[in-house]
Amino acid sequence: MKTLRPVVIVSVLMVLLLGSAQPAAAATVTVTSGPPDSPVTAYESYPTHTFTASGGTAPYSLSLRSGSLPVGMALSSSGTFSGTPTTPGSYTFGIRMTDAGGEFADQSVTVVVVAPTITVTSDAPTSPWYTGQPYPTHKFTASGGTAPYSLSLRSGSLPVGMALSSSGTFSGTPTTPGSYSFGIRLSDKNGFHVDQDVTVVIAAPATVITSGEPPRGTVGKAYSFRFTAEGDSEIKFSVTAGDLPPGLTLAPDGQLSGTPGTAGTFAFTVTAAGTATSATDEVSLVVGAAPSSPSPTPTQPTPTPTVTPTDPAPTPTDSAEPTPTTPAPASPSPSKTTGAWLPVTGSNSTLVLMLLAVVAFCVGGILFVMAYERRRRFTTPE
């Protein structure tokens, strides 16, 4: 019993020492970086993303745990995700961040890669065009992908005599009238493409003047009118008969302009000549005189009626016995006027005749009174 006691004591002490020497629990590792950019465009350099972590013991190392990366992309052990994606699609993969002590944290990542958006940037080809005439070369262009672009016929048929080149040109000399619809495809360097439908009408040339009669002009006033025509190519205008109003000119593009200098009606012939055909138009252009400035109208003064005073009545002389007389009825003295106050009613008007009768009566009364007074003055009293 005595020999066993030291052994038991040593065993207890070893157990106590081993229990106190157990390591503390390791800290939890956490990914602290956000998710990578998504979506991204194929064949465009990806903006480098760095995965970071905390909670463990640096340095940390990055590894691919599951799934697959976008084609053209890579992960580095230092934590970077970079490259240039090449294939559109949705890519889901898992990454693992491991610290120096072997502790780690996992994260699931999804990155979407999309195809570039390619757009046709050229205008539509010229239409209509005309048989037997070289077509104005058209260049199909595009943007949004990676140059150079190549052109191909996707569907339909081209006008007879026309062709497409892989570099993007559409040219030739059409020979057969008709309406031609076809589809073209523009593909970029990496095979991404855009399609477009095209319609070109080919017609037999036949020039037609489409503008109407030019408007009236005025002497001294700027004038402008444009003749137009269609049905052929490279149409030019000229005067082939008659004369333009002085001061006006006709340009080859159909612009009639200038400042007319002479009034009148001017007849002339306008010819529109295209590559293969032409048309004429008989034109009559009226140029009016310049408006005259209005002259002031003189104001005539209103005549003022004049009144001629009547002759003074003779002064009676003193007499012994004046003979009483019966006074004549008072009447207004006649006056000489211009007649401007009389109404305009005609020479045979009843009103005029009545006025003349009144005037005659008044004059006769005055003469009667004067004769009576003269006789009384020279009569000897009894």
C-alpha cells in the first residue's frame, strides 16, 4: 500500500496538468468582401475583384471549392478574381477562404456573362434606283462588338446585277425592275452579330417634274422657289425656252431665286434632265409692280358763308303831319351765301323752288317799302 500511494499522487497531478493545458477555441473566419460584378459583357475586360476575410489568422488563401468559373476568368490564391470572359452564360461556383491556422469560410458566387449588343449604324440603302445606272455604293456599318465586322446575305435575293462584299459594301448596276427584299447579317470579330431586313426598289427611269407652278413675284422683293423632279438619277434643271424675269436665275439643283426688276408675265420652259430621261414644264410667272407709297390727301377748308349787309333804310324827314302808314310785316333781310348749306336735292327739287319763292317775296316786300317811303317823303302836305 505504501508503494502505490506515490504513483496515485503522480497520476492525479498529470491529469490536472493535461486538463489545464487544453487550447482555446479557434476564432470563426468570415468573408468580408462583397459579391463580384455581374452581369458582365463577353470580351470586355472584367473589373478585378479581390476576396477578403477576417476572424482568423492572416494570411488568407483563396481556392475554388465547387462549380466552374466563366470561360476566360481565373482565381488567384491571394484572393483576386479577374480575366476577360468570352462565353455568355450564368456561372455559379463556390470559393473558400482559409487562414494560416487552417480555419476557413465558404461563399457561393454567381456571375452572368452576356453577349455584346451590336447595332447597325448605317442608313438604309438608296431606294428607288434605276435600271442600267450604276448604284451609289452603300456601306453597311455597325458598333457595339469587336471590329472588324463582316457582312453576309442572310435571306432573300439581291437585285439582279447587285452584290454584297464581306467588307460591308452593297454595289453594282441593276438590270431588272422590281422590289427586292433581303436580310443581311453583320458579325463582329468574335462571332456576335446583328441582322437587318432591307428593301430596294429598282425601276425603269422616267423623269417627272413634281413641283407645281411658281408663286407670284413682286418687283424689288427677294424671290425664291425650288423646282423638284424624280424618276431618274443626277437630275439637273435648266431653262430651254423663253426668258426668266430680269433679276432671277435658275440653279442646276432647281433653285429659282433673285430679285425681280421688271413687272409683267414671263413664259419660259424648264427642263429636268436625268441620266437617261428628261421632262419639261411650261411655266408662266407673274411679277407684280412694286407697291407705291400712298400720297397724303389735301384737306379742303370748309367755305364760310358770307353775309352782305342790307342797304340802310332812308332816314325820314321832319314834317308837320306825318302820314301814318301801315308797317309791312317784318321779314329777314336777304343774304348772299355760297349755297354750301343747302341740301343737295337737284335743280328741280320742290324744296329749292320754295326757298326761291320765299327769297323773291322778301325782296319784293323790301322794294315796296322803299318805294312807299320815297313817295311819302316828296309829297307836299295839305
